[in-house]
Amino acid sequence: MATWNTRGLRGSTLEDLINLTNEKYREQKLALIQKIPTPIKPVQIDQATRHITLAYFDQKSTVDYIGAVQGIPVCFDAKECAADTFPIMNIHAHQVAFMQEFEEQGGIAFIIVFYSHRNEMYYMPFQMIRKYYDRSENGGRKSITYQEMQEAIPIGHGSGTPVHYLEALQRDLEERD
């Protein structure tokens, strides 16, 4: 089990930007997306401040965000990458299974990948996730190269939002039709 105080801030830059974006989308009545907290089990609590000082992840989480965009159910995860290869192991089996079931129920599942060293973001639809995840599971390459990521949809800044993923979602929906 991983401890909360050593892993709790991974990906926080991207998540902070997405949280700001989601608040802006909510204010503009474009989408209602909520951050799903990772369940933790407190082990040590500072009685004076009533703060958790040590905890363990209690169970596997599904995805980072879930909600609706103009009546369309969406779920997605936020992933940061500091190199030109994105390790498939960053996408867990339980997340792939959840996203598969979510799409089977008529929802849209995706991940947002932030290449921090390039300051670039990509919207990766579930079909693309599944392709590279299956390749990894079947003995193939265990990562997605930067060149392969070019198949994904770039995410820009716009409308006062730091991670304007609604344009990428719209493109994904158009390509599915």
C-alpha cells in the first residue's frame, strides 16, 4: 500500500488546472464535472489539530472526474508525464474496466495527458487508451511514445480556461459519428 503523504500531490498541477476549468465550465453552465476523491484510511491523526498525518489508500479509485457535459455523461482521468514516453502502467486495470463499462452505458471516457516538460496537453479517447493498453497486455510496448500521442486530440487554452477540453470532446464526438 502506498502512503497518502508521499503520493498525495502527484499530478496536482494538472488537477488544479482542471479544477479551475471545471469551475469555469460550471459557471458558464457548459458542464458539471466533479473531482472524485481517492478514498483513504487514516492511520495517524494529530489530536491537537485534528489533521490526518498518515493514511493509506483504502481502495482503488475509478477515475479522477465524473459528470455531464450538455447532457452527455463523461468520466476522465488526469495524467502528468515528464518524459516523451507515457507509461501504460499509469493507467490501471480497474480504471480501464470502469471506463469500458462507462462507455457501454452510453458515456464518454477519456484521459487528459499533460507533458509537463513540453507544456502540452492531449485528450486521449477511450478507444485509443484501449488500443495501447491491450498492446501492453499482449506483450507489446509498455508505453505510448510522444509520436503515437499525436493521434490524440491536442488541448488548448481558450475561453478563459486553462485546460479547454470541451473542444477536444466535441471533436471526439464528431469522429465517433
